[in-house]
Amino acid sequence: MLDLLDIRTLAFTTIFFGLCFGLGLITYSSTLKKFKMVFHIGLGILFIGLAQFLISLRNHVNDFISIVIANELNIIALILIYFGLHKLCQMKFTISKAFIVTLLLFIFLSFSYYTYIDPSMKSRVAIISYVISLLCFLCAHVVFTAKLKESVLPLRILGVMFSVTAIIELFRITIDTELNNIIGLEDLHGIHTLLFFAALLLITLISFCVVWIVNLQLQEELKNLSTVDYLTKINNRRSLEKIAETELARSNRNNQTLSIIMCDIDLFKKINDQHGHLSGDSVLIQFSDLIIKNLRKYDIAARYGGEEFLFLLPNTDIEQAVDVAEKLRAIIAGNTFTSTSTDTLSITASFGVTSNSDNSINWHHMVQAADSALYEAKKLGRNKVIKGAPKRTSANNLSVLGLNCAKNC
């Protein structure tokens, strides 16, 4: 059945797909500064098309171009794709430059030898098949071992296709016994036809799956931007409130206590005024890192606004939460922070603590109580921990005393 297909049409289609999809990915990569690896993958696919074009010119151009250079381009193409997949999968490139140079030199010398000194089509096919099979298996290994949870399906598809291509290449060596009788494209048949199909499918799937993976990663970044604070890389207020509603419902359902701690860096405006806003940003980052390291694993931290932070403590009563706040207060007061000018800064923070005393307390009541307690800590001289009890008030009448004083306290 495979022998009934027009090998020249398949070859032309492979060339056309390689050039079009390659140029398409290269153009696509120009709009994605963070995804430069797409350029390398696109260039690799472009080289596959170019290599097939040179091979199709056999008997019309010099053998050095249609045999040696063409097969060298095939190997360079797969190395570029292998390199691009490593970067796309956020993995370290494992092949050394020495190995790449040695491999390319081996292809160049061996193909030159079996073209001019001891002409042997069978030897050339065996060499290129083994090398292509090796590189395809390496590409399959990359995508199968990648740890991109959001891109599992396209990675699996790519892994299967690379593996199939590698297996077909190995079969070509053992199945076709008439390789030395092949002169031009019209002499190719059987397993070679299947290889053209595999090449077409591989080119298509690489292009499709790469765009798919990039889009999935961009979606994940957008999701993170909406839930993670851009500066401190911890939860932002929006994501915290979603988590809080879930935790509060679970707490009420299981008759457990949920506590929150609202924290504000004392006199933060002074840091910005005296050392600059970049130093202020640096302090916020260091402050967040220090807090995360000293909270319990199941506690949740978020930047609530400006220099104000809020910590969610599941299954923790108010006295335990006060102990946690006191521990954090002491650690912050005893720590030194560096500004952008490498000057060391000492800072303190004030804390407001509260908990859900019964099942009728909602999230807004808790935030209001913690905010009021934080304001009281500021009023009493800062660097203190004050606890407060939630009051059942309308969400429209929430106290914003702490939020209002944050920039001035």
C-alpha cells in the first residue's frame, strides 16, 4: 500500500511543511520575548525542510550539497529542536558542546568518506538513521520527564511521536536490503514512504504542541498575576479572600477556630522618604521572605496592601495566634534589613489578632476586628501585638482605621 503513494509528492509536502511551519514559529517567537526557545525550534523545523529540499535535488546538484550538507542540516535541526525543548520545558541542557561538535564532525567526515572514497548508500543511511534515532529518543526523554503540570498532554503527544520516529528510523536499517540500488527519490519505497509520513506528522505536531505549551504557560502566568503579589511573590489580597472564605467555611463546618493576624510595618513611609522607594521595595521583599520562613507550613500569608500583610491561621485559637504574632514581632525587631545602597535598616511591625469566636462571624467581621486591633497597636506606640474580638456589623460600615493610617504610622 505504501508503494502506491507518490514519493515525490510526499517529499515536496515535507519540504513545504518544514519551511512554512519553521518560518511560522520563527515569526511567532518574535512576539514572545520570554519564549526565545520557540525561535530555535522553528529554526530546527526550517532546517528539516531545507535539508529535504537539498536531498530532493540529488543528481541535479553536487553530491556534497545534496548528501553531506543536507544530512548535516538534518542533525543540526534536531539538535536545535532538542535545545529548544529543554528551554521550553524549563530544564537544563544536558548535552555538552564537545559532544555536539564531535557528532557534527562525525557526520561530515563519514558522509564525505562514503560519498567520495568508498561510495555506499547503505552505510550513509545506517549512520544517519542511528544518529536521528538517538536524537529523537533524547527529545522524547526531555518531554516525557518534563515537570510542567499544565502541559502534560501536549508533552505526551510529542514524546510518543519522537519515539515512533526513532523506531521507524531503526526499522529502516534492518528492513530495506536494497539501499545501494537507490539513486533518486523515485527509487525510494516502503519504509522510506513511512518515514516521510512520520516527518510530516512530527513537523506538524512539534509546531502545534509548542504553540499549545506556550499558550498554557502564558495562561498560568496570567493566573499567577491575578493571585500572586508582583513584588513579594506571596498571595495578594484577591487570592487571600478567596482562600479565606473556603477556610472559614471549613472552620465553621468542623467547629474549629480560625485566626487571622494583620501586620503593618511601622513608619514605612520614613524608609521610602529617607532611602528611596527601591529600598522600600527591597525591605518588603525581605520582610515577606522572613515571615514565610517563620510561619507554620499550613499558615497562609498575603500582602494585603502597601506595607500591610495578613496571615491566615487555620485550626488556631486566638491565644495561639497571639503567640505566633509575638514570635514574628520579636524576629522582625531583631533582624536587620538591607537597602539598595547596602545600608542596614532596623524595622519593627505592629500586629492585630482576632479569631472567629462563633459560627455567625463572617470574614468581614474578622478583618474589621484585626484592623481595629492593629490601629490600637499603632496608637499605643507600635511594635506591639493587640488582639480584638469581631463585632457583627454591616460590611458597609467596616472600619478602615488601620488602612488609613498605614501610610502615616
